[in-house]
Amino acid sequence: MLTGPGDRWLLCSDGISDYLPEDAITEVLGNSDTVAAATRLVDLAIGAGSRDNVTAVVADVIESPAGRVERHTDVRFWGSAEARFSEGTDLAG
């Protein structure tokens, strides 16, 4: 699959994809910034009765000069992930 500037990617757990219809997910992704969209998807899934892991990562593809990697620090964690990452634990545990 090709992607380019202006595309938006969603990485989510089945706690979202199994509980929200695709049109609801599409609407949220099209009407919010990345942080608001991820938060809204989590809230909607919990409100829909999800009893599974509810995780969403929303990322916008942006253009940058060739060979340059853009680093963004607008990363936020909630719940148990917040505790793990604030202690300096990496993804591997």
C-alpha cells in the first residue's frame, strides 16, 4: 500500500475495531486532530461496552525533505501505559 503526505493512519486494538462500526471510525478520523481522534475512539469503544484492551494510535503522514526524519514529541500515554513509560520502561518491558 502506498502512502503519502495527507494520509492518516490508525493502529488500534480489537477493543476498538470489534466494537465500533467502520463508518464511526472514519468519521472520527476525518474530523479531529490526532490526539483528539485517538481519545474519542477510546471513549466511544468504552461507551459501546468494550471489555477488551482499548488502544488507538493515530498518525498523520507529513512531508519532510528527503533523507530527513521528523521527530515529534506529542506522544501521550494513559492508564497502565502511562505508569510504565513514566518509569522509563521501554516497549519490551
